[in-house]
Amino acid sequence: MSTELLAPLDLAFWHLESADHPMHLGALAHFTPPASGGTGAVAAGSEEILALLAERASAIPRLRMRVRDVLLPVGGAAWAVDKDFDVRRHLRQVRLPAGDFTASAAALAGELMERPLERGLPPWEMYLLTGGPGDPFAVLVKLHHALADGMRAVAIGAGIFDEIAGPLGARARKHGRRTGRSPAAVPPRSWLPGPWQVAGMARGRIEELGRAFGVGASLVGASLARAGRLDPRGTAALSASSSGTRRLATAVLDLDEVHEVRRVAGGTANDILLATVAGALRRWMTGRGDALPPADPSALVPVSRRRPGGPPGSGNKLSAYLLDLPVTEPDPWARLYAVRDGMDRNKAAGPLRGAGAVAVLADQLPPLAHRFGAPLAGSAARMLFDVLATSVPLPRSALSLGGCPLREIYPMAPLARGQSLAVAMSTYRGRVHFGLVADGKALPDVDRLARAVEEELTALVELVR
């Protein structure tokens, strides 16, 4: 069988999408051109890079899959191999005007993130962004959230890099020789369970339903609590009606400085980064003349449910924590401790409990509920959180494309209905790269927020020295 049913959470992401709220993840990767005559590098011309991207994307089986409706289960959908797959329909080159390449690439990436992916095709796109001779180049990758969560997106996107594409290609060719099939022809595993799995699935289903009941109760309680304290004053930009436009702003932090603060304040590096986001929001609000909100904004912090060291697998495996960002707290030390304590409480409860684990609840709903309930569920996001703040893991090794070193990589997360800001963070080669995706009309000054992120960490470092 060459089809694979969409998991419930994947189906939810597929139906949550609308013209103003495309549900794709993104990453903007900047590369340094190889030195003239560099060993092992392709020619610096964009044609060679474009051809290399096409070759490697074509070799990733998951990128040949499209979504199609199925008769059963009612309201369901499945991944199926696109028999008419043509990588040229997903890969484009854009030449940027002369000037600041980094700024131009970020501006264009924001515009491209506005556009939903074509639903009749495998849901992904890549753009090669080039400048003048000798300029760096960038690659923008867009993957639908139904296709991948953050970790799965990294596993898919990593297939274009030299260090990973080579070994993967060798294993695929070996598999093809052993089975007599090409890598692209290997179908996904069947979704039909064997008879020996039924008893275990029944026991697991009972446990999951009990867990979902607890999550649903927490979700209702948290939503009612927020409804009682929602106030547009001071947070109007974070809760403005969607315009359908997108802007991307970027920031870069020194990981050594993050750890320097962590060694004094305690907690984890991610705690320090979340506290930095809280402080940056405070700086940004006061700098633009906004009144601070009467209650702290709530952040949805996604958590992977994949086992450490396990295979990325298919489909989304997500939960989340809810964390109040202490924007109203003027003391930076108190903000650090508030974030650390809040995350400690979340971790003690676990990723399968609490209102933040709404994705666990989505996993228990039938396909028809996702198909018809998606608009209502999407509108409810505003009742649950104000900002998305996610960390996307990357390989620790240095990466390159056609011999051109990867210099920077900025992750991008989608905006839910009623949300104007999504903050994504990735650590690569001793630096933390922030991708801030904002509604273009609600947060036209998101660049100032990005600068506030860098200023806040500098201020925290000065406190601990």
C-alpha cells in the first residue's frame, strides 16, 4: 500500500490553515560562498547550487508525498506518492537587489511566508536567494506543519546538506540494490495494524482517553481564567486582528553568554532564552510607548514527545507548556527566577498534562471533528496564549551546501489565528539564532523587538559579571 493516513494532529494542522493563516514552518539559511578554487566545492554559480538543491530534494521520499482525501475514516486524509512529482514546481530562484543582502533576504522571506503552499502538490517549497557576484546566498525552506514538526522538519531539511545527503544517499542506494527498488519508489509503511497489535492498541487507547479528559479539563479551566483577565491595553499589538501579512526579523545571541547567565541564575539555557524574550517584550513595549499589560502575556512553549535518540518518524509528536512571561516585572533577576520556576512546575507536571498539552487532546479527536471544527479551534488560540516561543534543535556539526559553509540559520514558526508574534530559536555553532515572525501590520516594528532581544541578553550578562 502506498498511502499512509495523516495522524490526528497532522490532520488538525492541515485543516487549521486558511489564506491568512498558512500553517507552514520555515527556515532561512545563509551560506558563505566558497573561496575561489576551494577544494571540494561546487562552482559559486547559482545554477550549480540550484541543481544541487533539486537533486537532493528529489532524493528525499517524504518530499514526494501529497495529501489526498480518503473514504475511510470519514473526514480523514492520507499521504500518497505524487506520481507526477516535478521538483521544479517546488524550487525557485530569486535574485535580490544590490545592497544589504541579509536585510533583503529577511524582507523577502517574510513576504514568501505569507503565501500558503499549493495543496494539490507535496506541501513544501524551497527558494534560492542570490545577490551579486561574491555575495553570500540563502535558502528559504517552507514545510507544511502537517508534514513535519520541528524535529521532523530538521530531519527532512538536513537531507540537502553535504554532510547528511551523502550518507543518506549511500544507504538509499544500498537499499535499492537489495530490494530492487529505487529510493523514491519505496512506499511508506502501511497504516493497517497487525492482529497482534490490537490488544496493545486497546489498552493504550484507554490510557490516552483518560489523559485527554484531564487535558480537556485543564484547557477549559485555563481558558476561563484567561477570559477573566484578558485586557487589550498594552497588548493590542500581540492580539490585533490578522492582516495576512508577515514580517521576519532576526537576532543572534552568543551561546557562551547565555550559559554565563545560566551558571549564576540556575535553570537551563532555554529558561534563560525565555526570560530574555520576556525582558525584550518589556523593553519593546515601553520603548514604543505602550502601557504594560495588566497581566503577563502567556507563551505556548512546544515540547517534543519523541523519545531522545529515537528515529524522527512521520507525523507530529508534540505537546506544549504554558508559561506566563513576566513582562510586568521590572527586576531582571525576578524575571529570570519567575521563568525558571514556571518551567520547573511545567516539567514536574510533564508534557502530557495541563492546558498546554492541547495537542494531546487533538490526537484523540476523530478526523471529521478536525475537518469541521478547525475554524473554531483556530479561533480559540487567542483564549489560550499570546505568543508562541519554540526551540528547534539542529545538528551540532558544521554544515555546508555544495562546499559552501552554513553561516546562519533562522527558524520560523506559523502564526495561529489571533496571534501576531511567533518566536523560534535554534542553536548552531555557538550562536543562538532567533526568527521572529510577526503580522506585518500589527507589528511593523518587529525589527525593534529583535534588537531588544540582543539588548536584553547584554544587560543580563552585565548583571552577572
